[in-house]
Amino acid sequence: MAFYAIAPLLCTLAQSELYMHLYINQVSEGANRNQVVVVNTTEGFGRTVITNWPIADGPAPNATIVGRAQGMHFLSSSQAKYNWYTSMNLVFEDTRFAGSSLQVMGTFPKDGQWSISGGTGEFTMARGIVNYKKIQDTGYSNIRELHVHAYYTPMIGDSGFRDCNSWKLGA
């Protein structure tokens, strides 16, 4: 006897597309520091930093904060001086997406891409990319411009799933 059941797909999953233009402000020193080194090594390799960067709708100091980039990055190579790897959640705090998040990871050159490998809340089962570019660097602070492009599957209903795709294990 099988302990599970495979249900036929009665309707296609709803897919939504997301585009966002955002900014992250990274401050490594001073009173407004929003990251901290938790593992520091003499050669740099293995240095680990925990982050809580604000995500804003613009680069100006008075821009609206819409969320936080919370996670870590670490120096992942002893050969390259700036070969950082990052894994973080973009956690949204604004009214529209409050409590939703995107899981982002990748390497950390000056300009590049991070992959979106998941999401929660409104952005359930997200996948996509974040193109980023450093637009300001003061030595202890920098601002990155983000272009977020993702697809996700909105979950609807009390069970968290669309009614047409509901099924139960066992029975």
C-alpha cells in the first residue's frame, strides 16, 4: 500500500512576474554601521560579515525604506582580494509586501548578478535574478542600485494553495 498519492494537475499554477528598482545602502563603519565582522582572519580568507542593510526606493538619504537585506557574506577565496560570496533575504516591510521575502545569493564583484532561489509570503517559490551596480562608494559606505526580475507562484486560500491544485496525501 502506498503512503502517498500523486494527484493530477487540474489546472496550471498561476505565475506572476515581478520587476523592482531598489537601492541598498551598505555602511561598514561609524554610528550608522549596518554590518558587523563576526569572523576576522589575518589573511582575509574566511572573513565573515553579518548584514542588515536598508532597502530603499531611491538612492537619496530621505528615500523610503521598503525593507532590509539581512544575511551574511564571506571572503571565499585566498587568491582574489574581493571574491565575496553572499546569502541574504530581502525582507520587505512596506504595506504591500510586508512580511514577504526573496532569498538571494551569489558572488559580490563591484557590478554583477545575484540569483533569486526562493521566496516567502507574496513571493512564494520565487526564482529570478537581481542585477546590481555600485553607484556610490565613499570607502566606508556604498550604495548599490538593484534591478530585481523574478517569477513567483502566489498561494491563495486558507490552505495556502490555489483550490484547483489542492490534494491530500494518503486517503
